[in-house]
Amino acid sequence: MKETQISVFLENRPGRLLHLLEAFADGKVNLRALSVADTADFGIARVIVDDVEAAVQAIRQAGLTAATTEVLRAEIPNAPGGLAEAVIRPLARAGVNVEYTYAYNKGGSENAVAVLKVDDMEKAQQVLGEE
Amino acid sequence: MIWDIEHETMPRADLQRLQQQRLQAQVATVLEKVPFYRQAFQEKGLTPAAVHSLSDLAQLPFTTKEDIRDNYPLGLAAVPPRQTVRLHASSGTTGKAKVVPYTVGDIDLWSEVMARTLAATGVTEDDVVHNAYGYGLFTGGLGFHQGAERIGATVIPMSGGQTKRQIIFLQDLGSTVLCCTPSYALYLAEVAEEMGIDLRATQLKIGIFGAEPWSHRMREEIQSKIGLKAYDIYGLSEIIGPGVSVECEHQDGLHIFEDHFLPEVVEPETGESLPYGERGELVLTTLTKEAMPVIRYRTGDVTSLNPETCACGRTLVRMEKTSGRTDDMLIVRGINVFPSQIESVLLQVKGVEPHYQIVVDRQHTLDDLEVWIEVSEEIFTDEIGRLEALQQELRTELHNVLGISARVKLVEPRSIQRSEGKAKRVIDRREVYG
């Protein structure tokens, strides 16, 4: 299914991620997943949260820049080969390119969750039988 | 050594007579050949006959860098293109360069004042001159080249870059004279040290450094690290290039070759002439230029003038080492950079301006030019590739416009220093004056 991911621009130096996380804590924003991609100069923190609006508000109040992106959220069996067979192989067969992905484990659940940014959202959803 | 004893040691009364005759001729030329000057004189109600004596100079109109820009590319030329044998160019305030034409006579004049310049620092036909000023549109390379050839010295036309090769040549070819920007001299010393080469053990004895301001501390550092005597020179392409003034062995100010370039110092705000000894903006009038004579050119450089005869015997007026700029021009690695040039590049990308800052620093020995851009929601995207492409695009365009490379750094919003709500556009962390 589709999910809204929030991306935040951060300079690549000590304390900037902390600044973002403090802003979330102050705004009572709970993170379900977090991933940080980096370049030499800057990083992009990507988060999945329960309340997108509250999170964007908290980011702006902290003086940071946010953008929202539609990503794919897929439940996967929490077992070896789970991500590959349930998600990546079907997408690869259909010619859908995965730009980036990260995964998290839901507490006390048999399933894990993969977050995927793909080049063709519609096709990806069809392939995964969601539409 | 004095290259031209007659002109460099002329009694000041005779010199002033010569300057007056030449000024009258130069004014007559621009009024006849250059519509810009015809109009500027008319607006002030001045006729060619207005110049009776040197003191009349103060009534004449100024020429500014904006006038050169408005007459781009060759509107101020006083000769037809067929008499022009070369063009040089330096940065203008916007994307357009200041283009300067030369006749055969101008090149001869330039070679002559550069021969005087080199001779003043002690260069003779026995010397080997390692010339690391850039060859090309920049006047540094060819200016030094011509002067050294006129003296009869051996010139090595290194130009800039290829630093390790330069050091090998300095060592192997027995160079006695080093010509480059002062910051490049320090960089050479640093790289030589890394290569395990002691430049103090080479034949180098004279260094002629210019194209950017440098402090007395830097002079001492260069002298101790390379083992030579470091001389300051001054010049600008609008006037001729290098060859306007130079220090002699006494290093008590830079002698201006006044028989060709008539100096004044004015109050930068009012344009009022200031007496000898007072600090203000240097204004230069060419006296013998053919292709592009300029009347009262506002250099933007801050200095003062001293007319006393020097211990070296020269009667030529001395300017103190420049102590600042009257405008926001930066000199980065010897190249003039106007913040407005950078702005013109940033304006092409939506959302970048006005959230930017220019930072100049000298971390090691070479200048670093950085353009910081606050990442607003307008330019931010989740795709790293697009942000990097934006950086690359700006870097390429800045290089095209400035002629030197600049680092483009994306920063978080509000990271740029603001004073009273207004963004501070330029931060220069170097200590180049003093």
C-alpha cells in the first residue's frame, strides 16, 4: 500500500540528526521507521510516522526543510528470503526499479515491513496485487 | 637597477611638464575618437581647451567600471579594429567581461613598463624568470613575459597549474626569479615541502608577486619559506595590466610609472581630490595609451601617494601597499570576483536566491570560494541525485562566469548569518590587507 514518507534536509555534521529527533520528541511525534542517506555535504533523513501533519509542523518549527514523498509499504514474512520473494523478485520481473528501501520489524509481529521508493508506483502496486 | 634613468629619475617639474603635454594630447584623442568621452565632457561643459595644466584634471569626468560595462565590448576603443593587435579581458560586475584592446604601440609601452618593473626588483639579462602567472585573457602571464624578454632574461612560460612540474622546473632549470600570485607562492612552498624539496636551496632570489592584495605577514612567510626577496607589484587590465607600479629595493611604497599613468587619490564618496599623503581611492589616467585610453579611472583600490624622492633615486610618486577596496569586489586566486556575478548565476535557478552567502577562506594557502545555498522547500527534493545535479549545474555555471572554480554547498535554512534581518552576502575570512 501507499504510504507518505517525510524527507528532511540535514547538513552532514554532528548534532543535526539530534536536532531533528529532539524536534520530533518535543512535538510528540512517534517514529515508525527512520533511514538516513548521506553525501559528502548533506544527508536526507527519511521517516515514516503516525501523524504526518504533526511531524511536518515539528520539522518546520525546528527551522528545517521537509518534503513528502509517496512510497510503497509492503508487509513481508519475517524469514530468510522474505523480502526477496515477496517483493523484490516480482518487482524486478515487472521491470520496476527500486530507488531505495529500508525495512523495520513490527514489535511482536510475525511480519516485517519494507518501505520502498520505486520509479513506477502504479505498476508496483499492480505487481504486488494491491490494485 | 633603473631601466629608464631619464624618465624614472626626471626632476618632478620636468615630469609634470611632460605629463601635462601628454594629458592634453590624450584628452584630445578621446574627444575626437570616443563618443562616450565626447558626451561626458559635453555634460560638464568642458572643451578640449579645458586642460591647461595638471590641476585641471580634477574637473574632468571619471570613468567607472560601469562605464566599461555599458560600452561592452569595445565601445571605449579609440582606434578601429584593424589597428588592434590583441584583446585581453578581466571580470566585470555582471556576467560580461571588461574587454581591453591593445595596439602595437600599447604592447610596446606595456613591455617597456614591465621591463622597468622587473629591473626595479633587480632582474637582469642573466636571470631565469619562472613565470607562473596565467597566460591567456588574464594580463599577468603575457605582461611579465614581454617585460622579461625586453630585458633579455630567459623566460619560462609556465602559466598556472601543474604545481609539481613547476617545482621540478624551479629546481632543474636554475630559475632565479619567481613571478606568481603571493598565495600561489605559498602553495608552491607547501607542495615542495611535501615532495621533500627545499625551495631555499634553489637559485631563487627574487619574487615578484601581485594580482591580489597580501599582508606584510604573508611577505615574511614567503621570504622565509622560499628564501627570496618578495616584491609587490600593482596593475589592472583596464589601465594596461601589470606594470602600473612596483616596489624598488627599498620597499617603501610602489613607484607608479607616472610618465604613462597619472595617479590621483580621491575621496570615494564625493570624488573630491585628496592631497598627497591622504588615504582614498586611487584614480588613474592613461597618458600614452592608444587603443583604449581612460580618463580618471576609478580603480576601487584604497591607497595614498608619496611624492618624495626615494632613496633609490626615482622621482616617481610612490603609492602605499593597497589597504582595501571601495566596493565589494573580491580577489580570489588573483581573479576579480564581484558578488553580483555570483548573484546573476543564482538568479537563473528558482528558489536559490535570496537564500545564499559567499564565503571566502584560505584554509591552507590557496583561496577557497564557497557559495552556500539554504535549502528551501522550493528546491528541496527527496531525490539526492537531483540535489547533486543542482550543485553540479551551479558549479559549472559559476565556473563559466567567474573563470575560477567555486564550491557549492547546500546548507540548512537559517544557517546563513543575518545582521538586523538582512542576510550578510559575503564573508571573507582571509586576512589579505595589513
